Amino acid sequence: MTHRVGVVGGDGIGPEVIAEGLKVIAAAGVELETTDYDLGGARYLRDGVVLPDEVVDEWRTLDALYLGAVGTPDVPPGLIERGLLLKMRFDLDLYINQRPFVGSSHEFVVIRENTEGTYAGEGGFLRKNTPQEIATQGSVNTRHGVERCVRYAFELAMTRRRHLTLVHKTNVLTFAGDLWERAFHEVAEEYPEVDTAYNHVDAACIYFVDDPQRYDVIVTDNLFGDILTDLGGAVSGGIGFASSANLHPGQVSMFEPVHGSAPDIVGTGRANPTAAVLSGALMLDHLGESEAADRIRAACANPDSLPGSTSEIGDLIAGRL
Ligand code: NAD
Ligand code: IPM
Ligand code: MN
């Protein structure tokens, strides 16, 4: 059975790492019917197109989406990130951002709420460009959105070591934090087998570095999850190994590395494609190809034995398959 996958290489190192991901998937013997979408900063600069609604509608009919990275210094910040990546997550209601981390002493997964919080776009300017200018950027937390994310995290914990940590900042964000905490404790009653813990996000930064073994599953809001998962990558071999899945269980979902377009190393061959390869493995899990996904994970080189360039790393992993 072939799987229909939309591919957005995107900007910077995005296309470089996605090429290696597709190479490895082919080497694992999985056939994909891919459609390339020329989207990102370069496309925007060419003809002003960011992400048309018709393209999103087409994506709804596919089995999965595979994305490199988007965003470039040539375009004002947020234009592509919000107009393409967040539009993708929001329009397809990809409410779970699952980001697994494996280090020498730890193995945990962050479940980041992916459609709300400070990312929702609430806010605006008053008196812009005057000395009295005001900018607000609110955090939107719906009971529905928080609860479905928390429930997903408990379900995932049930399949693992049955330990779930809520990370937030309840000592300061007393409205959003209170809603998260209540939803977390109410859903916890449905999962008496799962041990629960709570960390403030600042303390979680310490534990990510000093004591990551304490974690099994972490659930957190959109912005905390964004920041924590770059740190998760940094303490798990490097950002070039950090993979992610943007999920709406049962519907088309999107798979991409945690890292961005890395304009500082584009074209140098220094981009580590492993994050894209491992994101491809998460995509194969979603497509019902878990056996191939497990073989890809097993084939990924450990951080200490990486050969030189982007394509050499891709070749090494593909060769092991
Ligand atoms: P970045 O993740 O692109 O880069 C941060 C640092 O990590 C850089 O030094 C970079 O060289 C390094 N790095 C990243 N990926 C690497 C890899 N695979 N191998 C080796 N080194 C790697 O973050 P940034 O510089 O803050 O953002 C650059 C652009 O990417 C911005 O426009 C940002 O909005 C965008 N971005 C996009 C995504 C995405 O599409 N999912 C994610 C994050 C950032
Ligand atoms: C990520 C990225 C995105 C985010 C940006 C590019 C919108 O940093 O996927 O981690 O903040 O979610
Ligand atoms: Mn990020």
C-alpha cells in the first residue's frame, strides 16, 4: 500500500534535511506517493503566496505531511511562521505536538499543546508608533483545548512508564495555570495507574539539564513546550536529533524536525538530517509502518559517531537499512 504524503521542504536547511529523510524512508522499503509543495519564504518573495486555503483543503485528503523548516531572514519575522506553519497546525487542528527525546541517561517525551496559548494570535496594538504605544499578546486557554491535550498525555503515559508531569507557571500565571491544573487533576482521576508530578517551567529547565531521568511524559502549554523542546534537544545529543509530530489523532498529521531553517549553516553541508529522518520515522508510525519506523530509529547514528556532511549522514543511515 502506498501512502500519499505532501512534502514541504521549505526554507534554509529544510530541503537539505528532507531529501535525506526521503532517502532513508525509501531505503527502509516504504513506498510514498509524494507531492511537493513549493511554499516558504522564497515562494513568498517570488509571488506573495504563503499558504492558500485550497492547498490546506487538498492536504486534508492526504495521509500525512512532511515538512523541513520555514522562515528566513529575508522576510519579516512571523509572516511565514504564522502564515504557513501555524496556519497548518491551526487549520488542520493538529492539537498535539509530540516531541520525543533520547539521551545517554534519559528517554522522555514532551506533549506540547499546539493550537492555543500565546500562539493563538490574541492581542494587538493601540496607538502604534506613538510614545504611548501599547502592545498586548494574550494567552488563550480553552477548557476543551487543554483537556484534550492532557487526556492525550495520560493515554500516552499508560503505554509507557505511567508517569506524567505537568509543566506550567501556576505561581504567576494564576488564570491559565489554574485552568491547566484543574483540568490535569480532573483527568488524572480517570487514570489512577498514572503517577503525576508538577514542575514550574523554570525549575523544569534545571531538571532537563541536571536530572532528566525523572521524566517519562511531560505535558505543557504551547510556548513553554516550544522553549523546553529546544532545551530537550540540546541535552539529548543536539538540536539536530530532535524530531516531532503534529497530530490530530485519526486525521492527516504533520511531521517535522524541532529545529528551524538554520540560515547560519544553509548550503554548508553541516545540517544534521537525523531530526528529519527521525521525524520521518514518526510519520511512518502514523502511516501504520511501525516496523520500518523502528528499523530507521535503530539505524540512526549516535551523536559521537556522525560522519561529515548532511548527505553522508543520510547515506550512512540509509546504508544500515
Ligand atoms: P534554528 O533551529 O533554525 O537554528 C538554531 C541553531 O541551531 C543555529 O545555530 C543552527 O545552525 C542550529 N541548527 C538547527 N538545526 C540544525 C541541524 N539540523 N543541524 C545542525 N545545526 C542545526 O533556529 P533560529 O535560528 O532561531 O531560526 C531560524 C529560522 O527558522 C527563523 O525564521 C525561525 O522562525 C524558523 N524556525 C522554523 C521552524 C520550523 O519550521 N519548524 C522551527 C524553528 C525555527
Ligand atoms: C517550532 C518552531 C515554531 C514554533 C515557530 C517557527 C513558529 O519554533 O516548531 O518549535 O514556535 O512552534
Ligand atoms: Mn521552536
